[in-house]
Amino acid sequence: MHYDITTPSQYHTALVERLRVNLVEGLAIESYDEWGKVEITGPTILIQWEDGYPGQRQNDGRYNHQFMLTAHCIIPKGQPNALLQAVDLAAEV
């Protein structure tokens, strides 16, 4: 699938869509800002936009922008082998 991505929000939307297609069915994908506001009842990824800053200038004078994203892979504690499930999910991401 091809995406015409020109903004961070478009990247976020495409990222969530591709994660949903390629990972565990029923996987919840939320913003890290929702931590503590949503009930986590199953495998969940919280996407955190941690850092953003202008990068080096391109040959045409425009700046690249660099962003750091973190995918927090969460499995509820009540799940059997929750830690290993979280590690497996992180490896899959």
C-alpha cells in the first residue's frame, strides 16, 4: 500500500493502520496521552511521540524534521505470562 505522507499526523494514521493489519487481531492501539484514561483489558500498544526537532538542511534549503516514536507494548498483569507476551508483542512491532 502506498501513502502520500507529508505531516506527522498522516504518518501516525498510516502507522496505526499498518499495525492493525499486520499484528494481533483485536490489538488496541492508543496514544500514550491516553495512559490512565483507557482501561487496558488486552494487548495494547501506546504510541508516544517523544521528541521532535529540525534536522539538517536539505540541498534545496528545506529542513528535515526528526521525530522519535516509542511503542509501549502492554499486556494486562492478569494474563498468563504477561511479561513474555509483552516481549513477544514488542518483537513483532
